[in-house]
Amino acid sequence: MERRPYNLHRLPCQYCKRVFRNISGLTQHRNAHHGRPRGHLLPAQQQQPEANQPDLERQSSPLNDIGAAPTAQNPELESVIYHDVHKLLNGRPCDSSGKFLADSDAPPPPRTERPQSDWTPYDSRLEFETADFLFQRVKMGQGNVNILLELWAASLVQYNGRPPFASVKNMLSIIDSTPLGNAPWVTRKAQYNGPLPRDPPPWMTAQYKICFCNTLVCAHNMISNPDFAGEFDVAPYREYNGQLARRYTSLMSGDWAWSQADIISKEPDTHGTMFCPLVLGSNKTTVSVATGQNNYYPLYMSWGNMWNNVRRAHRNAVTVVAFLAIPKVEKHYTKDPVFCKFRRQLFHSSLATILQPLKPFMTKPEIVRCADNHFWRAIYGLGPYIADYIEQVLCTNTVQGWCVTCPTPRLCLGDFYEGPDLCVKEHTELLVELVDLKTLWEEYGVVGDLIPFTNDFPRADICQLISGDLLHQIIKGCFKDHLVEWVNDYLKLTHGETKGNEIIAQIDRRIAAVPAFTGIRRFKEGRDFKQWTGDDSKALMKIFRTTGTRPNSFHSYLRHHAIDHYPDHIVNFGAPNGLCSSITESKHIKAVKEPWRRSNKYNALSQMLETNQRTDKLAAAHVDFAARHMLQGSCLSEAIKAFLSATADDAPNDDVEMDTTGPRNEVTAGNAGPGEGEAGTEPTWDYGDVVEGSRVLGDVSLAKQPHTLF
């Protein structure tokens, strides 16, 4: 049977390592992944008015010069975007010693002096891409990797060749030796240290493990990631369109970042620094159910200066920095006040310990290298916290059933929210001093005998750092969990149980019969009202009240009440899509679920930490190689180019030709395809000497002495 030859021709993306077989695939990829983000013409620090436009950036606010503003009679200026950057905390580049550059437009110093042929710790591009493909992309099991390497070796015996690695342990040891993206994990233990009864319950004597890495190192890794160059803001700013209407986009465009800059800039030595808020998020997740129920409690961190589209993309803009402890008790202890207090205090003490490395640089600037290769004087701060309602209650020490943003009890949630009557740290602390704990709980919804973790850090107020949660409050809460159920209740109340079910089934069949159309998602099997749009939702609300489905109001649910606070959330933190819990929910897959599936399920957490660290190292190495233009084209095109170059040196002329696919598929020196760089050195293959893989937690014992956090 005639074998079809392998087509060597590929079209590489000039921005990343992806290669494509045809032009249409390459075009779609560029439009989807490398287009200019919407809402940003240029980063805030680069936005300059035109010569014939008012110099708005030098004013405290563009609204001070309304007379000079573009109007509807100037349609060519309507699309112009103005940025009013903070005057004092304006993010000026500096040198490695912290001295501000005289010319802010000066090019940055080179990131590294290493040549393009340096693939350290890998010997070649083939070795790196093989490790990245096997460990990260296909997540091949260790036994299968060994089988693949053996087959690879068998195919090269007649050519006296060798595969890139001697074994899977050899591959893992090389990944572990990658110097980039390194943030070692440590383990601490905490336990209850209050008075013990005569027969203490097991949870009082148990030890709880908290695994975390250095948050300052993680912040450095994100800030210096070249993949984020051109997609972050170095200073708080206010954005206006051509009509001088305020626009809210990413976090640094909101009033919260501006007010933080006002506070920081009161110290003269902070002028010109870059404010770096760190966005945190936490949520429990389940990796297995039934008899093997396993829950994990990851804590995530992101650099607040990044644009929303970067944080939402799968580009390592969100990293897991800790796995918090989950105290488990018998059911009759779950509502024990002593246990509830211990569980809450364990959470706050753990976060205070994990974030300690950042604290010194929340008041004193630190010199860091950013994604654009420039040095900046950075000052850190705790930014918005991403969490669902249950997690918000835990973070803010709020009684469940109360709003975490304003002091509104559950029974009054239906009342109209009139303004910025928000919870603030000063008011809460005053209540704790003046009111007893029972009154605090019943009349103010405050858990008064706990100290939130934000009290340990400057300029941090957890009640004002809780962001809106589009996923659980709007999409899943107001629409799916409430509106969809109300539709079904309305049909059954109006037409009876049997007739109502028939109508629901008929509507579902009609939904399934909707023809395909651009921009509309099809539900071929029907989705029981899950596809209702927002306009449909608004139209149905009046119907629900008149028929008795919701006889009282629509604000008696916390999720509906939370909508009243969204204008404030947007003004403070920018567009809410950049701080949605869907970001951390999607990160669960990469940071928790997939590493757990790759473990042997025994002492799984230590194996999950190893997997996460190796993944971070591979991602950091890939970014470094790409920044040095070492991943252009494909590995195959690079190998062909190296082969043709070597053959050309031995040939009598430059017209070298390699016939691999027949007369119509010749690969010559002129059409070998794009790609630069030199071929790497050949790896050694020693069947008798296998390098053992090193453990990530090699110097950190999981059986350390207990570390009391309280």
C-alpha cells in the first residue's frame, strides 16, 4: 500500500509557537489571540493627546476644561480616548539601582545576555519541546513516557541516534532544574491553642497543614513575565472618551486604585513609583465525590496591573500560592460556636502568614523588573478579593444572611438601597468597642470576636475589597438559580402541574428546533429555559409578581440585593468581568483537578505541588525562550534549516535539495520555511545511568514541628 508522505510545510505564528497547515487557520488564530484588546488604544502611560487637542493629562481632571472638549460636531474625535494619569504615583522607569531615568522613553536594558543557542537546562529545542509536550500538553503518564522513549530509541538504532531523554525520571529531573519560575513550597502546621475540656473533641488536638509558597517571589514572577508586556498599567488613571464621559475598564482605571495612590503619595519617597495591587481569590473545590470525597482549598493571586482580558485568558496571569487547611469534624460539631470561631480564625491567621513577605514593600518601594524589561520602583497593596458569597462571609467576618458590602440585614434586603452606606473598618472597630458580641451578631451582622487578616497590612479594609461576582450573583444566581425556577413555578401555578409540565416540554422542544445562526448558541437537546436572555428576564419579572410566584419582592435574595452594589463596584474596580469568580473556577482545573488526577491518590497534595511547580517552570522557560526569539517557526522547520545548512557546507554549490516526498514535494534551501536559531547539541543516552528525579519539597518536610498561627 502506498504511504502518504509527511507534509513538511507549516505556517508559524510570529507571536507564539503555534504553527498551522493553512493560511485560514493562522488568520483565525491571530484574530482570536493576538488582536489589540478592546477599550485600550495604548497603555495609560503612553497615551498622549494630539497637538490640536487639550492637554488633559496635565490637569487634575479633563472635566475642568469642558469648553475645549470635543463635541458631537467633531465626529472624527469621538473615538479618541484620554487618560488622566495620577500626578505623583505615575510609574516612572528607573535603573537597577532605583534612580529615575532622565528620558522616560529610553529603551529598556536587555533582559539577558545569554545567546539564542543557550537552552539551559535543556540541550536543544527538541528536548525542551518534547518535555513541554509530554508533561504539560498531553500530560502523558510516566509509564507511557518510558514506552514512547523506548520506541523512539528503536526507530533511531539504525541511524545511531538517541531520543532526547533516557527515561521519564531523567526528563523530570531536567524540568526540576529549570531556574525560571521557581517558587518553592513550604508546609506549616496549625492547631487549636485555646483551653481544652476534660475530654477534648478530635478537632481540638488535630494538626492542620497549610502549604504555601513565597508570595513575594510569585509577585516577581508575574510582574517580570515578558508575556504581559504592553498589556499592563503602571499607574492609576481615569479614562474618558471624546465626549469626556468616564470609562471604566481594568482595575487601575477605578477610583479605588486612585484613592490608594493618594494615600501612598503622602510619603515623598514614594513619588514616581508603580502601585502594584495584588488580587486574591479563594474557594474550595472537590476533586472526587461519594466515598472518596476529597476537597482542596486553593488560594490564588494575580497582579492587579494587568488588563482584564489578560487575567481572564489562560496565560498564567493567575497563580496558586497556597492550599489552605480544611478542618473536618463530625456533623454534630459543625455548629459548635467554639469550632466555628476556630475555623474562621484559622483562615485569617493562615492568610496573614502567607502574605507576610509582601508587607515590608507595602510602605517602602522595591526595585523590580517588569514585563517590558524596564526597572520600576514598586509598592504593593492588597487588592480586590474574588470570592462567592460563602467565602465573602468568611473573609469579612459577617453573619451569614447579611450583606457583606453594606450593613443591611436579611429582612431588609428588599428595601431600596439608597447610597454609599458601606461597611468600613473604622465603623466596625468602633462597634466592637461599644457593643457586646450578641448585639453585634443579631443587630449588626458582625462576628466581633475575630480579627480579619487585612488588619495586619496597611491601607487594607476587607469590607471594601470584596468585588462583585458576576458568575454566582448574576449569571448563576439571579438568572439560573432564581429566574429559571420562577418560570417553572409560574407555569405550574397558572396552568396546574400536568399542563405546566407539558408547556415546559413543548417550549424546550421549540428551543431545540432553533436553526443555526451567527452569534446564537444552539441547544440541540433543549436546556429547560437556561437560554433565556437578559431582556426576556426583565419582561418576565412583572408577570411573576402579579401571579404570586414572587409575591413580596425580588430583592429578598442576597444575590438580587448585590446588584444594587454593582455601580459602586464598577466605579471602584473597573469592569467586573476582570474580577469574576469564573477566573478562579477555571483555574481549579489546571491547579487542582488535573494535578490530582495525575497523582497516585496517596498523599496526593505533595504530588500536586510538584506538578504545579513543574508546570510553572515549563511555562516560565517557554516565555523566556520566546522572548529571545528562539521559538520562531516549528521545531521541524528549525531542524530542516539546520540540516540544509550543514549539507550546504559540504556541497559544491548552494543549491541543496532534499527529496523527501517525491518530485512535487521537494524541500530546498529557498522554501524550507521560516524559523531561526541553531540546532542544539545532541543529548547523551546511557542505558546504565539513569538520573533520578528530585522532589520539589526535598528540603521541606511535611512532618515539621507544629507552627501555631494564633
